[in-house]
Amino acid sequence: MRTESVELYSEATNVAIIRLPGRQFPGMLIQGDTLHNLSSMAAHALAGAEPGSDHWHDIKELADQLQSRVSYYTQVLREHGMELPFPG
């Protein structure tokens, strides 16, 4: 872990907007518990979608992308000995 200065455009809860050094555009910070909840909602939507439909493929991609981010978030926090903000 290292400390960096970032440009902070908004501190609004669950929608903080920051720009990291070297990046052209700002990004939105999603808190870990919110990320986990979004991933769970996408997985639930996928379970209710008709397999093979265009809708199903879109939801599958969304669920996979979110789960990938949850997994990475979990890995990084564990590597730093930090507690997860959701059951893990």
C-alpha cells in the first residue's frame, strides 16, 4: 500500500468521484459493501432471466464483471489484513 494524492471532485456517499494520478478522466469510487450488493442483484437477475436470450447474455456479462471486481476487492483487502464490509 502507498499513499497518493488524488483529485477529489465529489465526496457524496457511494458516488465519490476521484481522479487518480496519470488518468485522463475521473472515476467513481464504489464502497465495497455497495459493490457486493450490486453483484448480488446482478446474479439474482441472471437467475430469473431466460437462458440463451440477449437479455440473459447482457445480465451474465454484468454479473461476471461485478463478481470479478468483488473478488479482486476481497483479495486486496485480505492481502492487507483488512476486514471485509460484507460476509465473505
